[in-house]
Amino acid sequence: MRAVDIITKKRDKEQLTAEEIDFFVRGFTNGEIPDYQASAFAMAVLLNGMTNRETTDLTLSMAHSGQVLDLSKVVDIAVDKHSSGGVGDKTSIAVLPIVAACGLRAGKMSGRGLGFSGGTLDKLESIPGYRVDLTTDEFLEQLKEKGIVLTGQTLDLAPADGKMYALRDVTGTVPSMPLIASSIMCKKIAAGAQAIVLDVKVGLGAFMETLEEGRELAHLMVDIGRLAGRETVALLSDMNQPLGSAVGNSLEMIEAIETLHGRGPADFVEHCLHVAAHVLVLGRRAKDLKEGRALAEKSISDGSALEKLRLLVSAQGGDFSFVDDTSKFERAKFIEAVKAPRSGFVSQVNARTVGEASVALGAGRAKKGDPIDHAVGFLVFKKVGDSVRADEALCEIHASDGGKLKDAREAILSAYRYSDESVPPLPLFYE
Ligand code: URA
């Protein structure tokens, strides 16, 4: 078998066999198939798609490209949550401590930013010292001892995805249903999840823009999960506008921390409570969503979730004083408000435009391995449905380079649309 023949077959819209997919994944993992062939393969898949059978084969090959963890000795039930990626989505950073405070041992491996969407690891690294490179043994030990871990994918877990994810980020091959489904599910399977809550984002700032596409991705991932013997639930949530207010690494960390202090923006708090309730039900800590939600709320009001975040940060070598004093986070040199050009009701805050503008400020990468600037991003004050007066602040730009303010301002102004009539707020969840 040759890699070039597999790429050609996919280019010509043919179906690949399980053996061909496995050959490609193995070859890419061990370095025999170079990045340029893997990039061409990813582009062929993006353009021509895969059947559900091919996607499942790709998922299983990637899951088995490294070690597959067995968490049954460490936790009674391993529940994982994963978002398909969005703008301002710092949910894991708040939800993990919440469910851990409710008695569920919570271990999660997260990713870096992908295209215009932010990544949990980049956000966590805005706390000095926080390690996202735990080994598998360290992951297991911390999960057992502290009951909470939030780290990067270890090199020995689904290494094929680790390599592919970094390539996709910089080759325009992110928004592909089979590549997203296999990337998410292979990690969940390899990391030993027995039950999985998938937060599938839908809208302008998601890789799946329409509800139909989101639903298809959700069904595909649920089917893959069940096929692999994992109890899997998918939620379809809105990503037309940024989630919460903060977009950018430090800013999002601060918002997640503020949420655990009981001072989070209403939409983000609601989103977290709903996701946490599902995790608690799958983890058998709550009999239904109502009870799960009540437990999650209590963990915020009694400070136990915040305590779990402190524990997490210190266990991973981070400076946990940042959790109590968010003014310690690095601040951008230039902070400028963007004012509304007119009065009315906000009818759109295009999440993709905001996400791309934050990458342009330096919050994301243009090519593999690029450094990122933790301090930059946006605070979005006005969301869909809000009334706004001319000259009122819509958003705040946080930039390190004053020369980038103009483009950022123009991007934000173009992200907003207005109506003279009142506009209903966007739903948080569709299904
Ligand atoms: N999250 C992932 O882990 N992979 C993707 O491809 C998209 C979102």
C-alpha cells in the first residue's frame, strides 16, 4: 500500500477500506507518512467527505494509534465532556471544578485553539506555571489523589490526532464533519471515558453553521460512541454569538474564575449549569437534570467549585493566587471601547468575525507552533436582544500592539447588526 494511492482514491471520491485508513493512520503516527501527505489527505476528506463507516474506522484507528486508558481502577464511572469548538467557550474550565465539587472524579484532556476557535489549554496557560503536559501516569495519579485533572492530550494517547489537529489548524482543514467527529471521539475513547457529554456548537462561530449540520455531527458522534460501548449524549448549543463576554485567553480564564465566584455572565452561567447537570446525571451523581443543576448551583454558591479550581491549579504547578485575585493576570497594553454607531436592538454579534479578529490580535495561531498572546482579545458587552444607545460601548478591545486596534475596531463594528424592533435573545441550547 502507498499513501499517495490512498490520497488519490479519496480525491477521486472513492470509499476507503478499514485497512487503508489504518495504514494511513499508522504511517502518519510513526512518521513514515509526512505532514504534506497527511495535509493532502485531510483536504481530500474535507472536500469529498467520508461515509459513517469510514469515519468510524478512522476514529477507531486514531484511538488505537497509542495507548487506550482503562480508568476503571481509578474512578467508578469516567464521564468526559467535549465541545466541538467555539468562540468564548471556556465551559470546561468552569464545569470541571463544578462536577468535581459534586463528588465526581473529573479528568479531562483538552486541546489548543483550532482555527478561529479558542482552546482550553491556551487559556489555562495564562496562569503562570500551569502545566498542560502531564504524563499518563501523572494524569492517573492526580485523578486518584485530587479527583480533578485538566491537561493536554498526552503524547501516548491518540497521537495520530495530536499530529493531525496541529496540521488541520493551519491547512484550512478544520470544518469537516468526519475529521471533527473522529478527532473528538478518538480522544474520548483513548482517554477511557465510559460516558460522554458532547457539546455540539451550531452557528456562525461554529464549525457547523446550520442546525442540520450540527445535528448530523451530533448523531454521527453519538453513533460512534455507542458503537465503541460508551454512553453518549449530545447537546446542540448556540454559537452564533460568543458565549459569555470574554474572548481571548486570559480574559476567558478570568471569566471562568469569576463564574465560580458567583459573578459570571448570565448566559455562560446557564450554559455551564446545563452541561454540568448532564455530566452529573451520566456520572450517577444526580438522578435527573433538575437535581444535577441544583447540585451544580450549590457548588458555586458554597464555594466548593472554586476550591476545586484552586486544587486543580496548584496540583498542576500553577500559581493558584490567580484564582483569588484575577487582577494578577497579564493585561493588554491597549484597552479601547468600541462604541455603537446607532441606537436600536442588537440583532447579531457574528461570533466568527469576533473569533477571527481575536486570532488577528494574537490570541490564536497562523501557523503550527506559533506563540500566542494570552492578554489580547475582547470583552463583548452587548449581545443579541440587548438594547443599545448610540455611542454606548458594545465591546472592549484588548490589544498588545496599538497598530492592530483599527482593524479590530472595524471587525467588531462589522460583527454587529441592529434592528429598530426589539429582538428576542438567542436560545442557549437548540436540542
Ligand atoms: N475539537 C476537537 O477535538 N477536534 C476537532 O476537530 C474540533 C473540535
